[in-house]
Amino acid sequence: MSDSAPSMQSDSFEALPVPLVELVRRVVRTTRLWPGERRDVQAELESHFREGLIELTQEGLSLDESVDALRDGFGDPELAAKLIRRGKKRGRPMIWKFLIGTAVAGLTGLGAGAGYVAVAYFGKPSPSVDYVAKINEPVHQTPEDDRAWPILREVILNMKETEGFEEARSTMPLPGEATWPQAMKWVSENRHVLPNILAAANKSALGFVYGGSDTHDFLIARARSRGFHEEADQMQQDGPNEDPLAPPTISILLPHLADLRDMGRLLVLEARDRFYHGDFTAAWNSLDAVHRLAMQLVGGQTLIEQLVGRAMLAIAHQDMRRMLFEVRDTITSDQLTGVAASHALSEPERVLRANLDGEQLFFQDVVQYVFTDDGTGNGRLIPSQYDRVTWLGHADPTAQPGDALAREARTMSIAAVHADRRETLAKYFELWSRMKELLALPLYDTRRAELSNLVEQSLAGEMTGRRFALIGLLLPSLSNADQSMREMDMELSALHAIVGVLRCKLEHGSYPSQLSDLPPGYLSRDPIDAFSGLYLRFRLSPDGAPVLYSIGRDMVDDGGSTESVTGSGGRPTTKDIVYWPERLGR
Amino acid sequence: MQIERELLKGVLPLAVLKLLKRRAMYGYELVTEVASRSDGVLKLGQSTLYPLLYNLEAQGLVESEWRESEGSRDRKYYKLTDKGMQRLERDLTQWEALVRGMGQLVLGGGEAQLSWIRL
């Protein structure tokens, strides 16, 4: 960088070194701002580099090193120019914005007109399959008497939100902690609904019907029950949000999830209170009800329900493990028999895995609304419909007026090259099939690494990405959901293992030295560590306390360490996953 | 630690407003202050800083003026406006709620760190 030295005239750097001058010029030129704005940006960037040079050279860096550091630290000049332009434009006078807004509105109108022409040219969707009905098929197969939702619906409408309940449910305190009084007030004010929640938990399935007017009616009733009468009136007046051109599966609402999670929290707090007052059985039954409610969600058709169910299971099982740890030296045979017979432990053969069928139906529904149908199963992408789906999934509330035009142009360019309906579905199922193969592998199989960027890799390249843009938009990476569900299954195995070792202690006076030493029949489920394929690790700590753990996501046995580490994809985790004593650092 | 760009997006305006609450600062000073006061976790590239400042200015949250400083160098100083102060208070409240919520989501909140009760 010998060319920079002659440019230096003094240590105040009134004249910047050539590379920095060029950088400033390049950025300023690329902004394409008004002359006055450019001058201001140029002066500020020059001032910035001047300050930087003074400071860095005072710190002992040579001039060349300082210039390099400042230039490298600046980032991408093109991006900077683009962002500076955007920022400066936002600061322009209102009258200018008005004029531009008027022009954009006119152009948007023209664009919309062109869009309608495009629709007329490319055709309209002619959906022939009711995928909402397909998603609802398993629901309707459940007899109405076996459905929990009708009971839970009434529970939700009768639940009370007491003062401070939000803090209580977010902190989930233990007795004696700061928010425990608020938690108990919330429980106390809702005790009248607990029997109904328990009754609903005993049903075989949730039975929530997806879509339709029931959900809308429920939302109105829920708003009224919380005192939001104006909102309820407005919803009633507006009617269900039915866009005849939107894929109905996209419009499905799941307003019950947050309420069900609250019910789970309510029951866990109730269990803690019961346990605190010495009623182990009642406490266990409350937690077991949370387990059952959660399993109803895990059995849902949508991935989001399954993941909420998984979160509820985690909180119930954690308290179950805690409770069993506390009573490990005092639990009676009858209590342990009751535990083993509870729902959480009475289905040893049931393996928890994510149910992905709903995701497939969802994609097929979108396809029939986004492509034309020529009667042979093929068709073309309809730009306006593709835009509608994109908009539903990625609405940007900060979008500027000009963004609409840019979006329209992008949509049209994709439509021009996008694969047809048949090819899109073939590609989707090809990817889906590969994904299922990989998801079937155990977590410790190195081939699963392909999952992390399967979709991106398969659609790599600008042209391929555009040809299958719909797949790129809608095919989720399912590896995290799958792993989460497998970890949930492992937690269930851990619970079975804990009951096994407690039974051993009760009947033989001591814990086994490892799980495989348990007598036959003590393990109702193979306690397999999903990260190794071997049994979960069990040992006694130096003070004689039992320790049960999985080797965790790093797949290294750290002896039951709960030290925090960064896992794959930057997710925080612990070295090992310790189930007993209570699991820390989730 | 390198923080992902998407995560930083929402945080940096708050960090800048918070720094400007103390006193008016110029661009380079903001870059160094953000880095040093966040122990290097938040790194504000210049290509990010100035667009960010221009956006805040366009929203009326900060205002700028050129001043002559030591050594007769011109610097453009940014200071918080009343509107910026109100936004800062609002965003800090939301930030605290977010941190609390994320703690709950990521660490299991109170459940993760509490010792269990005894009979």
C-alpha cells in the first residue's frame, strides 16, 4: 500500500490516504443521492476515517495498517451505499415523499392492472381437493364423547386472569419464591375449572376441528369472556376471514395452543402446592394430567401443535423427575405402583416421533391454489397466487411504498421460469423422501448432517432456486423438530428408568450400579440414549445420590456435566443432559 | 463472539440510543463506544452505523450538527431528541421483557435455576 503514504500531509490527516478516498467516493457515488445529500455523506465518512486514522496511529499502528483496518472494518461498500440511500431518503421532506408516493401509487395501479392481465393470461386456480377435510379426517374418526376439546373450550371461557398471573406463569415459581403468592392466587381463582381439565385430560384425543366457523365463534366467545367486548363485536361484524383465493390450510387458526399451555402451567403449579403440603398422589395426578393433555397435542396434525405439546411434556416430566428425586428415600410401594400405573408410564411401547403428514397436505393444498389445472394434473404457476402465498407467509410491516413494485417484479420473474405443477410436486416428493430417509436415521448417525441444509443444497443455484421457489418457500427444515421429539422420547425413557431404579432400591435396599444391572422386568421400556444408541448413563455420585443422564448433543460422555456449551447451529445446550437429579440448564 | 446480523438488527438502534442518552457523540466515537461497552460483543461496522443513524434521524429520534473540535477538525455530532428519549424508554421496557421471555424460553426460566422443595 505504498500509494497511501504520499497522500498523508500531516497527522491530522486533512487529506485522507488514497484507498480511503476511493472508498468514500465509491460509496457516495453508488448512493445516487441528491448532490447536497452526497456532500453531507462524503464529509461525514471522511471525518469518520480521519478520526479512525488518528486514533489507530496513536495506538501504534502504522499508517498502512490503519488504512487496512479501517477499509476492512467498513464492510461491503455496495451494501453500505444501498442502506445509506435508504436512510437518507427516509429523511427527505414530506412534499417529496408525497410526490413520490403519488407516482408509486400510480405505477402500482398500473402494476396491479398488469397483474390482472397476467392472471387472465395464466389462468385461475381450480382447487379440487378439500385438504382441510383431509387434515380433519383423524379428528372425525374420534367419537365425540372421546374428544377433550368440547370440555377444554368451556374451561378456557371460564378461566380467570388474576392480577399478576402473567408474571407467575412466566416465572413458574416454587413455594417461597417471590411470585409464588401470585401463582397461588391464579391457581386458587381457577380451582373451579381443574376437575374439568382433569376430565378432558382423560379423553383419548383432543378433537380440535381445524378451520371452519367454530374457530371464529370460539375467538369471539373467548374475547367476550376476557372482557374485550368491542373486539368481539368487531370480529362478529367482520365474520370469518374467508379469502376464496387463499389456500384454506394456510388460514387455519390454532387459538387454543396458548390456553392449553396455560392449563398445563396451572396444573404444574397446583401439583407443586399439593406436593409442598405432602400430598404426593394428588401432585402426581396433576402432573400426569399435564402429560395427557400434552400427548393430545403431540397427536395433532400440525407441527406447531406437536411442538407445543412437547414443551408441555417437558415441564410435566421435569417436575415428575424432581418429585421422584425428593421422595427417593421415602416413597412407598403403593406410591410407586401408582406412579408406574399412571398414564405417563403406562404406554412403554409408544415412541414419540414428529408426525409430518400434515405438512405434506399443507403443501399440496398450496399447490392447487398456486397453479392452474389443465385437467391432466399439470398447470402453470399463477403469479398473483404465488405472491399471495408469499405475502401470507412473509408480510413485512416495514415495507416501503416502492417495495410493492419490487415484489411484483420479483414474482413475475419467478413465474416466468418456475417449474410446472407436475415437476414441482415431483421435486417436492423427491426431497421429502430423502428427508424422511435421513430423519429415520438415529441422531448419532453422521449422515444426518445432510439434513441441516438439504433443501438449500438441493435448490442451490439461482436458476434452480427460481424454478422451485415454492418449495424453497414452504418446505421446512424438519431436523430440529425431529430431534426435539426424539429428546422428548428419551425423557420418557428416563422416567421409566427412574421408576425402575426406585423399585430396585425399594425391593433390594440399594440402587443398581448401572441400568443394565436391573433385574428383568424392572425396565418397562428400553432407556436408550438417542445420542449413543446405548442405555442412558446411571451412576452413584460420591455422596451416594443417583445420577441419570444422556451424553447429550455433543455425543461425548462428560460424566453428567451440566456445563453450558454452544451446540450445533449455535443453540445453547449442556455438555450432558442430566435427568436425575433435576435437569439443569435447559 | 460473532453475533449474527439478523440478531443485531433489532439491538443496534437501542444500543445507539442508549449511548446517546449520555451525551452527544460522533460516528467513530459511537463505533468504539458500542464495542467497548459491550465487551466487543456488539460490533458496529461503519457500513451499518451510518445508515442506522440516518434512519434514526429520519424518524426524528436523533438530530445532528456539525461542530468544530480539537485540532480544528469537523465532526458531525448526534444527540437524542425528546422523541428519541421516549422511544428509548419504550424500547428498554420491551427489551427487558424480551430478555426475560427468552430466558424463560431458552433456559426454562425459573424452573431451570431453582432448587426443589423438600417435604
